[in-house]
Amino acid sequence: MQYVRMPIEVESPEEFGYGRIRYNLSESSITDQRLSDFNLEIPDLALIYNEHRGSEALRKLIIEENPELSVDDVLITAGAAGALFIIATALLSPQDHLVVVRPNYATNLETPRAIGCQITFVDLSFENGFKIDLEALQASVRPSTKLISVTCPHNPTGVMMSEGELRQLVQLARKHGCYLVVDETYRDLSLGGALPLAASLGSHVISVSSLSKAYGVPGIRLGWLITSDKNLQEIFLAAKEQISICGSVLHEWIGEKILANRTAILGPTLTEMRRRLGIVSDWINSEELLEWVRPSGGVVCFPRMKSIPNGGTAKFYQRLMEQHGTYLGPGHWFEMPDTYFRLGFGWPTSEEFERGLEGISKALRG
């Protein structure tokens, strides 16, 4: 494994320093929550080794609306990042081939690179509405392809596949005898309705998700992977046991309480995120220097500058921060030109959010 730090992590708000940012529009989740926001008080828990697969109660809650899946199809991990790491290191070797969409969350790209496997990128384009080109994806599959990796809702664009497109991908992977990984981290933030849980569509499909983005609890590091392939699940469990043995009793207890109340929590969140998306839409429509593909899931979008701003893109981001206190996720976080940027509309307060949008418009004009 050849590890390299990812720009998105090196330049993340927590590394840059939250205290230096007034209007943080770089985040990809809703506002960070406190235990009191969920009316939770930590009981006197026994700090034991937990069930290696994760709390059974938690795993039941994760698949409760999918009767075709069982509790043993779920493995609790250290966030979605932990799930993606387990999948990549368990399935890929330098002799294997991966097909992955790009742009993408950096872990979906960098862990396979660290392994040294062969990678074919299927690049999404602004002109095609950031939709996956299924023909290009199929043409990228080789006899050595072990894994196809996609994200829906997509990070950083917020674009979603249709159910028909998802089912086509499932069939394509089945036809070629490879696994399909669907990073569904934003599934609970699907603004027009969620797709079927991908892992419910075939034993060769692996779903990945977490509580970090939709519920605002990245600090408890709780995610999961789902597959109904029993042999594969045993391999993933072995990987988890060698990394951490089990998860945190405390984190899983919090996760149980949140998911047990998921409907009541998500209702107001989705209402607010739809309102904020409307604000972004109105702003983009009135901002002659930008264009975008309107997102349909998650709390991020990926606008593009119509021309290079005064002084170049580096100067734009510099004055945006220094003069307007606003922080964005520049395109290079996603191996894209810095004329693109990820704009997160779920994390800041409403006032901070709107001030940040004003700052972007001013910085674009120098």
C-alpha cells in the first residue's frame, strides 16, 4: 500500500481551522449535531468488546424496510470511509481491474491507487448533466474487472441516477461477473425520493452508507456495508476484525437511538434542505458568471465558472477567503479544474449560507 494524503483532507475545514472561516460552504453534510439535539443522555454503558458485526439492534434498524435482506447482511464499520477501505482492500489486488466514476469522493479513488490495482475512470461531464454514461462504463469492463464503483446520490454534484439506470448497472455487473459497489452515503437526503437499497437488488451488489451526512454526526464514525453474499460478508468481517475487532459500544448506542427515530429526524431536515436548494437555485439563476447542474440528492452542488475570474482561480479562492471569509471545496479536491467548486448548502446557518453566497458573487468580480 502506497498512501498519499488527499487534497480534500489536507485542505479540509478541520485541518484549515474552523476559527479562520466565517462562512463555511465547503462542508458536505447537514449541520453538526449535539447529543442534546436528539434528546440523548449517555447511560452507564459497559465498555466491552462489542459484537464484531455490530449491534444486532442497529443492524436490524438499517435494513428494517428491506425484508429481502437479513441482519447478517449488514456489517457496521468506522464510517462509510471504513466500509470503502474494507471493500477495496478485501477485493482488489494489483492484478485486478476497477471501473470507477469520476469526479468522486477521494477515498473511492485513492485507496485503489494505494493498492496498485488497474483503474479505468468513467468521467462525468457537465455537458451530459453529470449522468453516468452506461455505454462508456460497459466499454470499460475487462475480463479482469473485479469491481464497478458508483455513487448515488453523487458527491460532489448531487446528481442521482434513475431507478432504471441503477437496475441497468446491476444487470451489467451481473453479466460480467463482477461486483457493483454503490456508495449511498446521501441516500437519506434524496430530495425527490430514494432509490431502492442497492444491495437488495442482487447478491453481487454492495451498499455503503453512514450516519455522517444526513444526520450530522460525523464525530461518532459510524457507517456500514451491506451484502447478501455470505462468503463475501465473512471476508469483510475478517478484514474488520484485523483492523479494529469491533466498533464502539458508545457510537453504536447513539446510532441505534438516531435510526429508531429516523422519520421524525429526517422530515424537518428534508424540508429545510429543499428550501435551501431553492435559495441556491435562485442565486445561480441570477448569477451570470456561473452555471450548474441542479442536484436532486445530498446537500452539495458543483457549479462551474463560465470564464476565468480576475487574476485566475487561485486568486479567486484567496480573496474569497481573505476578503469575504467564505470557504468552498475547489475542483482539485475532485481531480477537476478549479473553475468548478463544491458548494455545500446544508452545514452553515441560514444567515451564514446566504452571506457566503454573496461573498462568492463579489469574489468572482474581483
